[in-house]
Amino acid sequence: MRIDKDLVAASATPLVLGILAEGESYGYAILEQVNQLSRGRMQWTDGMLYPLLHRLERLGHVSSTWRVSEGGRRRKHYLITESGRAALAERQAQWSVVAEALDQVWRGATGPVAKGWA
């Protein structure tokens, strides 16, 4: 299944902030977690993730530090800030409204999707 890029873009910020709310992480690990959470149905790329992380950092929603892994590789680690936690809470509230509205529409739908014509 291909997920429309508008939906990917709309969900990217809350996904990244949600992942970072669980703890500090670095780019590749975030990509892997999105892949795992979506059961392989969302394949993000570096070119999509890093501009988002940089934007979130400019907004003050995440902070970053360079760390050296056990293997000697330098990685930029990202951590959610208090501002990021507030932004995440706001996004969660927004998504709850959208999800509830969609659920109501889809449960009451009588068009092609409800009849299996999609």
C-alpha cells in the first residue's frame, strides 16, 4: 500500500515527537522505528526525516547532541524538549478530533468504501 504524501507529511511531526517522547534517539533509529510501527507500510527516507528534525530543532521542539557510538561512529542524538511535549499534546488533541470524525463518517458511510467498491 502506498500512503499519500500529504498524509505522510501531516503525520510526520506527531510521529517523530511521539517517538522522541519515549526517549532520546538518532536519525536511523527513528527511521527504523517508523518502519516497525507501521509494519513496513511507511518507508521514510533520510531526505524526508532530517529536514523535519532540523525544523523541529529550529522551533525549539527538539534539542540535539553529538555522541560517539560503541563502534566509534558519531551520531546526532535528538531529545524532545518541554516545548516539543506541549506541541505533541496539541497534535494529539488535533489528531483525536480528526480520527473521531473519520471514524464516524466511515462507520456511517453508504458510498463505495462502505460497499467494498474501493
